[in-house]
Amino acid sequence: MNGPQDLGGAHGFGPLPLEENEPLFHDDWERRVLALTLAMGASGSWNIDASRHARERTPPAEYLSSSYYRIWFEGLVRLIEETGLASTDEIASGRMTEPPKRVKRVLKEADVAAVLAKGGPADRSTETKAQFAVGDRVRARVMNPKGHTRLPRYVRGHTGTIERIHGCHVFPDSAAHGLGDDPQWLYGVVFDAGEVWGEARGGDTLHIDLWEPYLERL
């Protein structure tokens, strides 16, 4: 998806304000949004890739004018509505008017620390062989999917070198749309930043982890 989140190398958005000693949260509602997002993620109603895709689908003007946790909030509301956990009217009014829908799991307060420490490993076993080896020259495919992808727009069509093989991992492009893990090999690829962004970045390198379907052999 070519959404507003994919801004690498873009110009015209002004300077990035840096806040010295920036707090984790600027207001209590941000803390609550993080807690709600984690709790609902643990419910099993969707996965992390679907959650990312929900945030990406925030309309561009709204996305670019929103704070970090406002984007999280909008994504969470979108998922709750799309999965039928609450209706549009219930979300607008803040009042339940329909019987609650059961979820797979409920994250209890006593279990939060253990669940966060465990994380959600995305590596998977596979019987397939990696198509690329360290040192291989590859090109990032030119693709413009309507759905979720982790292939940055700014690197599409550019050439790089495989520098690391991370093993097989959940493929976000499938997982975000309920199509299963669809495990794919994941590679660390190094690009010449000058080749990607022009001579002004010559001498710099760009390191990106990319799944096998994003790459083609030169």
C-alpha cells in the first residue's frame, strides 16, 4: 500500500521537531490508547500486521496531521468496527447498545508483564530453500499493492546486495489480510544510498530487511 506512512526520502514536510527529554506520554489518553491497543492485540481478534495496516489506512491528510498515538487510536477504532466488536453508533456514543461479542482471549492485569516479555515471535519453520545467498545482487521489485506491504516505496526498482539471511518469517502482506502466516525467507539487504536517493547521499548505505517475494535476482 502506497500510504502516507511511507515517507522515506520525501521532501517538503518541514523540519522534525526534537523534544529534549521527551516523555513517554504527553497526556493520560496516550497511555490509555497504548494499553487498549496491547489488550486488544492480545485478544486474538487480529494480528500485528492487520494492526499496522489499519493505521496505514487512515486518510493521508488526517494521518499527516495526527500525533503518533492519535494514529494508533484511529487504527484501533477501525479494527474494532470492522471485526464487529462495536458498531459505528456505539463508538460514536460511547455506549453499548448490542450484546458484547466474545473474544478468544482476555489479557488480565496480572499477566501483562509476562505477555509483554514473551513478545510475539514471527520466525517460522519451513521446508523450502532460500533462493538467495549472502553476496547475491538483487533488485527490489517494482510493485504497488493495494494491500499491506513492508517493501518501502523509495527502494523499489533499486539494486542491493544480500548481507544476511534471517531465516523464515511470517509474511506481512498475507498475514495482514487474514491469509495465514505464509512463511517467507527474510534477508538483510544493503543498498547504496546514493543509488537510491542521489549523489547527495553518496557514500552512505541503507540496510533494509526484505522478504523473498520482494526481490528478484539480477
